[in-house]
Amino acid sequence: MNARIFPFVGSPLPDIVYLDTSFVREVYNPHAVPIRQAQCAAFLDRLTRAGVMMVINSWVIQELRHVILVGVYRQEALRRRMGWLELFRHDKSFMPTVIQSIQHVETLVDAQPLIMRLPVQLDLATDAVALDLMRAYNLDAGNAYHIALARAEQVNSFVTLDQGFGAVDALNLYTCHPTLLQAQTTATEILPFATPTLP
């Protein structure tokens, strides 16, 4: 792994961080594992008290909406012993619950004064950067776009629970994910933003 790994507790903080979907989901998910949710909520509080600017974008929001939809349908699908997608295709009666859950979470996110939604510039240049990242680090498309969009805003510090970011050079990763924390000695100095050279 080539990213710099910072645990939630005791690490130096940057001026600005990108909140990955995995972190936002854990903070606001009513079905999250309590211990992990508490760790994420405490770190969000630490960032807020330190005055760190936190950014998300429409890419995070659309992923979050999808996660909420799947979560609502999967819960009912398990009771019916069927796949969530099959249930979704044939029964739209749970959509009001999905929409209500999405609106509730987004209201909580928007109520945080230091969380700022950035506009998404999905253009050919961003597409090319994302594809280069996929090629260089074997990333999935979602993570590649997160990094490409963050780099376009000169942000290289991420809060995430996603192991997929760990292989990427020139990233500062703040996490409580045990695999990320165990895979590499945790860092003590924040890497400043610079346009990276892909391998």
C-alpha cells in the first residue's frame, strides 16, 4: 500500500478532507455497526471542532442514495428469501421509505456547517484521469472518480473505510478500518497536495 494511513485518534489533521461515501454512510446509517458508527461520529466531531473543511460532491450523494435504496430493499428481500433487485423490479411500494430515508440523511449532512458540496465536473479530462487511475492502481470506477474529482479540487486527504484507496500514491487516508490500519505503519506527517505522477 502506498497511501499514507492516519488513524482517527491522535493523528494530525489537514485543512481540508474529502468525505468518501463509506464514511458518510457509517455516520448516518441507522443500521450501522454501533462501534464503527461511534468511531466515525467521533471523528466527524473532531474534524468539526478543529475547523477542518469537509467536502463531498454529487458523486458521493448518488452513491449514498444507491446504498440507501439497496439497504431498504435488501432488508425486506431477506424476509421474503429473494434478491433485493428482484424485489425492486417487481415491487415499488418501498420507494416512499427510500425517499424519506434519503431526505433524512441529506438533511443531516447539509446541517453540518463545515461540510461543503462541490459541483461535479464530469468531462473528458476527468474521464481520462479516472481511467488512468483504474489502470495504474486496479481501482473500481467509483473510487477512481472519487480521486479524480478530489484532485481536480486539489484535495488529497480522504476520510474512508474503503480498502480500495490504500494502494494509491499521494493520498492521506484517515480511517478506522482495521485492514488499512494493520497493512501499513501509520503516518505522522500529512503529505501536501501535488499533482502526482502515475506509475
